[in-house]
Amino acid sequence: MSIKENIDHVRSEIDEICKKVDRDSNEVTLIAVTKTIDTARIGQALNENIKDVGENKVQEIMNKYEEIKDAKIHMIGHLQTNKVKYIIDKVSLIHSLDRVSLAKEINKRAKQHNIIMDTLVQVNVANEETKFGLKVEAVESFLEEIKHMENIRVVGLMTIAPYEEDSENVRIYFKGLKKIFEELKGKDYSNVNMKYLSMGMTNDYKVAIEEGANFIRIGTGIFGLRNYDK
Ligand SMILES: *Cc1c(COP(=O)(O)O)cnc(C)c1O
């Protein structure tokens, strides 16, 4: 299938699921995950009215910046503290805020650029050793620790669910994240405004939307299998 057909397919699935659970499909933003994808193929996606792209490596954002800069760029991968300075003025949202040292660096660089950087706190919903992110129980104390950082705004939560052949098995994690998202909405931190839940990838985005995701991150479902050897 072509990139256009894939995008059409994902969009019609989004519409269908939203109808089923009585949500407005306009509130679900499709992020095309462009990691490892060359700029010609990314261009095909941008031609289909894709406005949001996700990359997981600083170097790839730098390399492709000229071609993707008209879209909103989402940093969705693990972010090394010493690389924040390269992307601070290039990305619209950092999905992978997971530690105080990173928050400090983002805050410092954002201040230098006179901006407020939007971020999502990454949560490791299943406590997997192989994944980054805060444990569910640690999110609130983390927000407490960074509440004085004026050039950071936390606008929601992000998670990467465990891979399960049957995506029904991850519903419990999405439900759990939605629950703490709602709880945190009620707290009063001046640099927190809980609006976005970034959860759901090719394998599990339908369940994620049913459970309240408003950012879904789709790579394979748009571009096909990735080739990491190039
Ligand atoms: C690669 C990646 C995705 C997209 O994964 P697919 O299964 O190809 O849709 C989503 N989120 C993150 C953080 C990723 O690194």
C-alpha cells in the first residue's frame, strides 16, 4: 500500500473508533513517526495534510530539519541532557521528560531562547526495565520537584506500552494512565496544564483512542516496516 493509502486507512480507523466511543475525531492528532524514513517519503506524508511528525533521535531532527520544519516536530525518543541545546528551538513538544536533570536543562535552554517549552512526562506504565519513564507513583513528586521551572510547561503524559500481540492486553495500562492524567488535572501547579495523552502506536492505537489518547504516534502503519541498516 502507498503512504497515502496507509494514511487514509489510519484516518478512517480513527474516525470509526471515535464514533464507537462517542469522541470527536478532531481531538485526536495523528503524529507520523518518521524515524529512519527519508525526506522524499516524509514529503509524501506531508502532502497528505500531515501536520505533526515524530522523531526519536536528535541527529535525525537536525539532518531532516529543512524538510520537516513546516510541520510540528515532536521529540518522542529518549533525550540526552547534553543534546537539548540542539533541538530546543526546533521542536514543538518533547514527549520524553523523565528526570529532573533533563527538566533543568530544558528549562535553562528554553530561558536562553526566551520560550516556554511544552513537554509531556513519560511514564513507564508497566515498570519495564528496558523502557525509560517515571513510574506511575513517581509522577506527582516529580511535578512537585520541577514546579518552579518557569520555562517548562508540562502539558500531559506519554507512554510506550509493552508490546503485545493482542492489544487488548495493554488496555489496562492505558486506562491506568488516563486515570492519573485526570487526577493530576485537579492539582494546582502553575507550570502544569494537563491536556494531552500521548499513547498508542501502530499495534495498539485503537485501544489507546478508546481509552482517551489524543496524540497517537504511528510509524509502521504509515511508512511500512523500518530499515535500520541504512
Ligand atoms: C518508533 C516509535 C513509535 C512508532 O512505532 P510504530 O510501531 O512503528 O507505529 C511511536 N512512539 C515512539 C516513542 C517510537 O519510538
